Amino acid sequence: MTDKNFPLCGEGNRCMAGIEGQGNCWCYIEGEFPKGIFELVPPESKAKHCICKKCVDTYREETEMKK
């Protein structure tokens, strides 16, 4: 991913996915992302830009609090 910012939080994107010699990005070992989080991504960014771990963790916490 080459976009300079994450689409949800706007923070700087330091994604390591697909960069040779950088090891695996956290998202490769994360497993399955919560499906609802993708609904928050702007249409022009879907399947094109990363979602950071902080956003995934925040989404999970907020979803758990609503239960």
C-alpha cells in the first residue's frame, strides 16, 4: 500500500505489507478483520488502502461496548 495516510484515522501510513525484507506487516498475522470496519472505509479507499491496528482495536472495543 502506498497511500500516505490511513483512511479512517488519517494518521501516517507506515505499512510494511509487500515490502521485501521488511518482514510481515501486523495485518498478515492479524487473521480476519471485523467485517463491519470495512463499511467505515470511504468507497474510493476500499481494497486500496490499509487500516491500521489502532483503528481495528478501537473498532473492536467500541463494538464490544455496544453489546
